[in-house]
Amino acid sequence: MSEHDYNQYGDITINDTGFGFRVAPENSGDGDSCGGGCSGCGH
């Protein structure tokens, strides 16, 4: 994660849902969080 990304999103929380991982940025901006399997956010 770059410094710019950190300044925009803050800390990242990764949770094991039992079906994959849920990645949730502290400051997502639009209220959405990333998630699902091992895929990325697409941002």
C-alpha cells in the first residue's frame, strides 16, 4: 500500500469469513467495503 492509498483509506481490516476474506478499509469513502474470496477491490 502506498502512502497515498493509506492517506485515502486509513488502516485496512482483513477478516476471515469462513468462505474467504473480507477486506474493509477504515475510510472507504462511499460506505462500501471490499470483499469476497481472494479477489481485490477493483479500485
